[in-house]
Amino acid sequence: MLKVGEKLYEGKAKILYATEDPNLVVQYFKDDATAFNAQKRGTILGKGAVNNQISARLFQWLEQAGIPTHFVQQLSEREMLVKRLQIIPLEVTMRNITAGGMSRMLGIDEGLVLEPPVFEWHYKSDALGDPLINDDHILALALATAQELETIRRLSSKVNDTLKTYFAARRIDLVDFKLEFGRHPADSSRLGAGRQGQLLLGDEISPDTCRFWEQGTKKKLDKDRFRRDLGDVEAAYQEMLKRVVG
Ligand code: UDP
């Protein structure tokens, strides 16, 4: 039986705990919800359990499609065992349909189909509001190597293809989503300038990190219901759980 150890890190939606194995950590999913760089805070009852189960299912599905992830095993309703990662401070956004930040930035309507899909890098910084950056910023600031950028782009595109098909079969349009990658093992002494370490997809994939629109009705089944005070927030998360694991 796995012994859960000290708290390593508490984020906005998850807590990471150490285990006896330095290469493995437990990811605990909370009901806490934040939006607009944590200016809006609240609770979505049952969200932690939903996001854990959806993420577990999607990581397994992506592994089968050949995408290396940090997922090891679902431990309980709210806990997942994952490989320890040194998270690269980048957020990858993939967009299939305009919404949210892209619509705001370019002054365009939501709901326009993007072909080809749009790939974006954001610098992971709450204080700065996760600003949009490009490859040159990343290389000049040594946030990741050229090879890592190439691998992340290739894997993200494959994640998009795989998940679009997965959700289409469940009558859901995958509008956009955010991914984070990291290096495993997270033993920092082995991850110096050489930046060795296997690149793995980390974090979570859930209604907190994706936009899901029901096909036909275009009903939003994701965190936009919380961000925009649309009501039926809990029901939307439960509906997505049903579609994914049901
Ligand atoms: N997203 C996320 N974390 C962030 C920012 C965005 O998970 O810190 C997700 C968000 O749920 C959406 C996608 O990434 O599915 C694109 O978000 P966008 O850039 O449009 O930003 P937003 O409108 O949420 O500010």
C-alpha cells in the first residue's frame, strides 16, 4: 500500500503529496475554482472527483495513442499517482474554434472554426496573466530547448487529433484546451544545463482546462459556466463525467 507523505505543493485546484518513491507523487484534486488569475474564487461541488476521473481516463487514452504522460494510476476518487515532473513554465493552448482569450485579443466572435488549429505558447505566470510568447522568447530565456519545443508541438498536435475524435464520438466539440509538459525525473541535480529527462504530458485534462461545447445545442460544459456565471456549473461537470466514463 502506498504511503502518502508530506505536502509538496498546493496550487489553485490541486495538491501534490510526496510518496516513498522520490519519482512518484500523488495529485489530489480539490473543489476550489478560480478564474481571471484568481481574482474570482469559488467552489464547484464534486469538481475534484470529476476532474480526477476525467483526467485519468484521458491520460490512459492518450498513452494508448502513443503520447507519454505522467499518469501512473488512479488511487481514489480524488487522487491520482503520477510521475514526478519538473514542470516547464509554459502553457500550450490548442484552439479548434475561437473563444475566450483569442476572441478578446483579436476582437473576433466566438465559435469560428479554426483550420488549421491554432497553437499558442503562454509563459506560465499568474502575476503576469500567462502572457502569449513565441519560440524566440522561449529560446532566448532558455525556458526550454529547441528540441523540447519541437517535441511539445508534435505531441500537442497529436493530443488534439486524438481528443477531438474522442469527444466527437461523445457529441462534444473540443473548442480549445491547455496542456503542460515537464521533465521526468524531477531530480534537479540531473536536470541542469543538459536538460535531460523524459518529456511527459503533465497536469490535468478536464473541464477546468478545456472548453467543451455540446454538439447541436452549443451548450457550454466547462469552466466557462463558472467564469461567466452561467449557472448549472456542477451539472455541467457531472455531464462531462458521464460522457467521458459513461
Ligand atoms: N486555460 C487553462 N488555464 C489557464 C488559461 C487557460 O486551463 O491558465 C484553458 C482554458 O480553460 C481554455 C483554454 O486554456 O480551455 C484557452 O483559454 P484562453 O486562452 O482562451 O483563456 P481564458 O479565456 O480562459 O482567459
